[in-house]
Amino acid sequence: MLTECKRHFLRYNGGLAYFEVAGPAAYRNYLAAAERLNLSKTASGYWDLHIREDERHGQWMMDDVTLPLVDRYPQDAWEIVLGYDQEKQLGDRASAAVVRSIRAATSVK
């Protein structure tokens, strides 16, 4: 809905900003888990590479997209924050669901 409806362009960009900024932190957690599980560098290489790449993408997103949009549409900048927050909430819910699934799977004997 957000990508197809021009009315939600700022909200979409807020969500994309969150995704780009938060990605490296999630990938660091995945990489640490892969190391604890002794996964190969091939198995964890994606995360290792994307930590650095997505840090750059996040910086570009903020400097070249999000902040210029805030300057251009100051009265509607709240929509960017709304999209950012909604994307964070979706990620938080998804993470909680994964943790519940893992706990349920590990408690089964």
C-alpha cells in the first residue's frame, strides 16, 4: 500500500529509513549467532558484507533522502516519523514472534 499510493510517499520513506538504519544492528546479531554456532564464513558472509554496506545505505538514506524530505515538507515531516515508527513496530513484533517460536521449539521434549 505504501509503495503504490503517492499519498503515503513520506510514510514509506520513513519506513525505508528505519529498515536501512536498523539493518546493520540486526545483521550484527545474526553474525554473532552464526559465530556461536560455528557456521562457516560462507554461511555468514552475507551478514558480514551487509553490515558495512547497509551502514552506508543508512547514512545515504538519512543524508540524501530523509533529511531533504523533512526540509522540503516540514508540515508533513511527521509522516516520515510515523513510517519509521511503524516499521520499527513491525520489526519488533516479528522479532518477538521468532523468539516465541524458538522458545516453543526448544521446550518441546
